[in-house]
Amino acid sequence: MGMFMKSDQACGVCLSAALVLGLMAPFSPAAATQLRANYTAYYLRLPVGTGVLTIDIEEDRYEARLSGEVSGAASLASGFSFEMQSRGKYQNGQLAPEKYIYTSRAAKDVRNLQMSFKSSSVTDVTMEPPLPDLGRRVPISTEHRQNVVDPLSALVAAMTSTHPKPVTACGEALRIHGGNIRADVSTSFLQMQATQTAAYRGPASLCSVRYNPVAGHIADASYVKFMRDNQQIRVSSVPTRGPFEVLVHASVPLQMGTVRIELTEARIDGVVVDLKR
């Protein structure tokens, strides 16, 4: 996953975090409510990182934060960490993002990105430092900035809804703008499958995920082609006692090896959710 990768690869796969970390659930935001979910990432069967997702919804507003960092022996090699923040309006199950902030740190390399929205379109993007290889990237046009959501708002949209939950939580198609990356992300239901992690044991909805880069990427980069052609990204999710459906397991094949992400704890309004069945 992008939360445990460096630089440009992280930017692209962080968009997948928006689809890999959550799926749709019924929700009527009559009062303030919060979801906090903790995750551990594994690579080559070794723990290599941790992530924390927090979503707050109060009346017609939402705020979300997703952070992750490399840990254990892997931190000696990369020392990568990131944080996403997003906020906006939430009305009738529809999100209207207003502000998105992304910060990453890798050794001495610190990157900051801020993006503003109005009427589902990007109005302003600032990035420090600027990308050094803009000439190699597919240009992001004005059309690419329209009818989009940022990666974290896409996650919030996927995890909340005022509508009744469908037979499957999959089947969504999202137009995601990450400031320097524009991509389409889609999911499709595969089957119900027995799943077991440190925080969950029981049946879960298994879905496949497809990532299609549209603009902002380096067209001839091998990892871009790999992720575009990757048909083996999988996510498993379960409903909770509250308004959200929570990711319990994700598998993301990379060019070398596979990253697995597992839920370690979920809290709704500060109370630990018992997901073991």
C-alpha cells in the first residue's frame, strides 16, 4: 500500500488507500459519531508499518485523517511516514470536499500538498517542493479537475451512506484527484469468505479493486503499468454495530512481493468494537 511506500509510488498507491480501507454502510448522521481504526501492514510476512484512520461526522460536516508510518526493521531502510487530512460538507449521503492536505516524510525529503475544492472541482493546488519530473508526466487538464474527490474523501464516501445497504458493498466507481495524480478506482464483489485477523474472525465481503491512472503519472514507468494491470487487489470488510463498515483485511500485490493490511482494533465513539464472532 501507498502508506508504506516512498515518493511517487506512494502518491499513486495512496489513491488505492482510499478504496482499500473502506466500503459502504448505512448511516444517518443525526448526531456526532466517530470511527477510529488501527491497522498493521505486513510485507513478506513481516510487520513493516502501522496506520490509523479516523472519521468524524457531525450533522452536515465531516473530517477525516489517515496516517501511516514504516516501523520495525523496515524503518532503518526507508523511514517513510505520511498523513492525509480532509474536510467538507456531508448532506443527504453526498460529500462535497473543501480542503485536502497531504504530508510525507522520508529521511530528509519532506513533501507538502494542499488542495481546495468548490462544487466537486479542484480550484487550487499547492505543492512543496514541486515535482522534479513534470515533463515526463501525463498532463492534468482542467477536465481532470472536475467532478472529483480527494483520496480521503473518497474513503469517507465509501464508508458512509444515508441509503440502505445493498446486497454487496462493492461496485463503486470513483474519480479521485490526489493533487499530482488523477485516477479512476472501481470495486466489484466476489464472494463472502471466511476471514481471520488479530481483530476479526468470521465471514466478510470479499471484493476486487482496480486502479486506472488517468493523468499525473509517468506513462512509461513499470510500476504504473503493473498497478494498472493488477487484477489481484483484494479487500475484505464487515459491518459493525454502528454506522460504518470496516475493512478487516487487504491484499495488494506489488512488483516484488505482496503487502497485506490487517485490522488490529476498531473503536466507534471511543468504545472498542468486538468483531470476533
